[in-house]
Amino acid sequence: MVKIYFWVAVLLGSKGVCAQGNGPGLWGARSAGLGQIGSVLEDDGWAGANNAAALGSLRQPTVGFGAENRYLLPALNTVSVVAAVPLGNRAPATAVANVPAAVAAPDAPRYGVVGITAQRFGGRLYAEQRLGLGYGYRLGTVRLGARVEVLQTSLEGLSSRRVVAASLGGQADIIPRKLTFGATLYNLNQARLAAYQDERVPTVLRAGLAWRASEKVLLLAETEKDVEQDADFKAGLEYQPLSVLALRAGLSSLTSQLTGGVGFRAGQFQLDYAAAWHEALGLSQQLSVAWRREAKQP
């Protein structure tokens, strides 16, 4: 009976959601609190795990740790680790026609940024392990990135499967410091998990917009499409009443989930919490913490 309940939870929880269930995964409580939007967020290591292009915005080394639980079931736990390392000294801002250099591209690492990710989901009956390597580079108002991920799935009583999934990502500031477009394509190589019924890792396309209505308000919208499922529309709102405090809310149409969260910044540390409510399965929670080395003053 326990096994039956476990698989019902996994199948329902994965309906319309690619994380987990072999999809791109969900990284960081900030994204989770904003309706699970990941293509347009930037300026932290978790954003680089969701879209490698966001790594190009990082100017300081970053390390993060996260933990998630779904529907209060111990078998649906996720643990994640991310790290990002800029390569080379910061280069002067790139010139862009009719846009001030400081607005077009704040000084970025000369040779881009490398990101490393690791994640484990599941329990004894079923588990997924991921190990990824990404790279992001900023050129003017555009950021480009690529990521390779090794995914291993393990099912009790059956052999494990291991595949490699490649991803591409991009972000562009349509209106610098105001409107940003982002997109990712996960598993562009359509990695195959098993020959039986030609089972493959989901290929997922995400595209979104981020509008900074003011210094304190960020509005987000994203569409996610698995090639074998209906499209999912997501929306999110982030409000910063204080420089060290952020309040978040979001929704996902396909999974009928409402999300919310809060973020705190204390010196070099960023702490984020998110909760999601599924109308059939109940509560999910996620906590993530990140450390970023402060820039040296000239």
C-alpha cells in the first residue's frame, strides 16, 4: 500500500511538471516562490542552474545549498548544491549603440562564468541524481549559456539508467534595467532512458519576460512546453519593501499550484524560503541559502 501511494504521488505531482520526473529540475527557493519561473531570473547561482545564460551576470564566486520536500512525504525530498566561479578579471562594460555602457553591461568576468550543480531527488524506491556543468557569457545586453547534465535514475529492484542531457539558454535586455527576455531548451539531444517504448528524458522549452516596474517591484511571466504535454503558463511577483527583504508570489496554470515565498539578505548570505500548494496533494516547501563573496573595494 505504501508503494502504491508513493507512485500515485509521483505521477500526480509530475503531471505537467518536469521537475522531477527526469525533467530540468527545480533549483532555488526564489524560483519556487515565483511560480517556478526559471528562464529570466538572474544575479544568483540558482538562476544559473535554471538558465546557464544567467551565469554571465555573476561577478563574484557563489555557493548555494537547497532542500525541498513535496507534499510532506519523506520519499519526495530533494537536496541541491550549486557553485559558480567567474573566469578572469572583470572586463570594462561593452559599448552598445545609444545605451550608456554602465546600463548596457556592468563590468563582467572577461572569460565568462562556470557553474557546477548537483542534485538528488527521491528515496529508497525511486531516486534521481544529477551532476551538471554550465557556462555563461555576457556580451553587451545579451547573455548566452550552455549546460551539460548527467542524469541517473534508480528504481528499486531494477538496474539504474544514466544519460547525458544538453541544454542551451539565452537572456536579452530588451529595455536595459527594465524588460528582459529569457529562454531555455533542456535536453536538446533528446537523451533516451530506455529502449522500451523509446522512453526519453523530456525535452522542455521555457520562454519568459521579466518587467521591473520599479526599483521595488518585479513582474514575471513564463511559458513552459514539454513536447509531450500541454503548455504551462506561469506568473510571478517579487516585491522588495527593504533592500534586505523580498516578498514573492506566483502561480502555475497546468499544475494548479499557488506559490509564495520570502527572501532575506544578511551580508554575504542570501536565505530564501518558498511554499507551494497543490489542490489535490497539498503542501510543498523549499529552503535555499547562498553565499557570495563580496567584491573588494578599490
